[in-house]
Amino acid sequence: MNFELSDEQLALREAAQDALQREDTVAAAREALESPESLPDLWPTAVAAGWSGLLASEADGGAELGPLDAMLIAAEAGRRLAPVPLLGHLPATVIASGETLAALASGEKRAAWLPTMPPTDQDPDWTVDPESGIERSPAPSLSGNRVTGRVHWVPDAVGADLLIAIAVENGQPRALVIDPTSSGVTIESAKSYDPTRSVAHVNLADVEGTLLDADASDIARAWALGQGLIAAESLGSVEEALERSLEYSKERYTFGRPIGSYQAVKHALVEIYRLQENARSLMYYAGWAGDSAPEEFQLAAHAFRVGATEALDFASRELISVHGGIGATWEHDAPLFFRRAQLSRRLLGGAGSAADRVAGELLTAAVSAS
């Protein structure tokens, strides 16, 4: 088991860095606090780089790469708070097939996956995030090829060309392609405190869709991939927060000494590094499981989500703390990373739900082994 990146993966990461640095997305994020429409459209960048078909097979026009490759790109997007709409699109390519997948892989169409959580040891049903509160909502229902239900906090739904919905009939999930312009579809942009992430509430009122061949395992894999992608974004933000904190701790002097020489600051920076490297190890495990041990992918991806969320929560707070009073102002970049941390920890089931799933998987395995 080799957890070192290959030369091809290093080149992929470097290419992502080059592509994303063409726009000052952190500055755009600050402007978006007042004018959300000022965010750059990075979908053409994603298509030109081949990210739209990253996980699709070569026969379907894709690059036929793996989850770790997708996570590496997501990490670079997270480092720059770049609004690349891959969190909605890439899980959709795991579910789609045929002409739909070919259109998604080429970038001709951009998809928004409507996140639907697989059953857990605590909840035997397929569920979606609630609009508010902690009690999860039932997944949309299916009758024939018509879908009814509401899915909240959907990433990248606004402006998507296709919706990949999950609906339940007789307890079994089915995936469908839905045209967002169809009668009965309403996409309501949701305002949040992180303007760098587009989320929406999607209402489906007896909407006709086209059934896909994806089975329950494909749909569950898309959910696990979503966990890995949002975790990778968080890891990238942690890396940036640590670099910025470390640089400032060397430049800022107080009482004739750089603040980085003080024990409290040093301990905080070391703790960010520890959490970062723990999350990175979990990313490598999730990437390996996605390619080589699909039966472990759910556990690995959710464990990565837990580790990366904890790391970004701590790193974003310390980024503000290290910069002192200026770090808490809107003119500084630090609060942008804190905003990203707080929204990311709540999307796609939330980090708490991911931790519950990890605990459930480990306890089940322990009981089976006893």
C-alpha cells in the first residue's frame, strides 16, 4: 500500500494550481460579501482542464482517474476558496451513464447532484438535509418516473444544466436525470455566510425524470465521494491557513520579538500542522479505498470528512487569532476561511453525521469480529 503521490498526480496538482491562480478568487470572495454576483465563473476553467470528466471512463469521454485525483483538485480549489462547481458535478458523473454521462464528461452540460444520504445504523432510510434543525428529512419519493420532494442546501444547483436526483420507491433508491427547466422544478438560491459556495433549495413537485441504471451501491458511492471532496476542500484551506499564519508569525514583532517565538503561538501552529497531516493521511486512505477497496470507501471518506473538518475549524480560528485585531476585520482574508469552515462543516449531512457513520461502521466491525 503506497500512500505517496505518483508523478502523474503531482503533475495534476501542479496543473490545478496553475489553472486556479489565474483569478484572484480570495479577493473575489471578499467582494462577494457585498456583491455575490461578482464571483468568477470557473466552469470554463474546469472544462478546459478536463476536470468535468475526471472520473468518467475513457469510453465516455473522460479521463478515467480516481477519487484521490479528484480530491487533489478539490484541495487546490479549497486553498484558494475557488468556487469551482465540482462538488455538485463530479458525484453526478458517478451515477450518470450513456449520453448523459458523455455530455457531463465533455463539459457540454454541468450537473448538480442532489445529495441523498444512504441508510445508517441509526436511520434505515434514505434522507436529505433539512432546511433547518437537526432532524433529517425523507428523500424525495418516486412514482413511475415522477419525483416529488424537497432537497435543501444543494451545492452548485443554480445554473446547472441537469439535476441528478435520488428518489425512493418501496424503500429502494433510484437515480433520475431531471431538466431544471421542467414544470414543477423550483431552484431557490440560498443565502449563507459563505459567499464562495453556491447552495440552493430544490423543490420537485411531481416532476418527470429519466431513470438511470445506477443501483444503490453507485448512489452510495456518490455520497462517499461528496464527503471526500468537501473534506479535500477543507484540507486545502487548512494548508493555506497554516502558511499564512506561519508567515505572519515571523513578520509581526511585539516587545522586540517575532510573535512566532512565543510558546502559545508555536503550540497553536504545531497543532494546525498535526491536524493537517492527520487529515492528509485520511485523504490518502480514502483515495486508496475508492480505487482498491470499495467496501472501505464509506468508512474512509467519512473519516476523512471528520478529520478535515476538525482541522479547518481549528486552523481558521487560529488564523484570525495569530493576526490579532486585524484578523477579525472584513478587510482581512482570515474571516473568509472561517466562513468556509463553518458552512462546510454543515453541508452534506454535516461532520457530526459523518462521525456517527464512522462510529457505526467501526462498532459493527468490532461486533462481527468478536
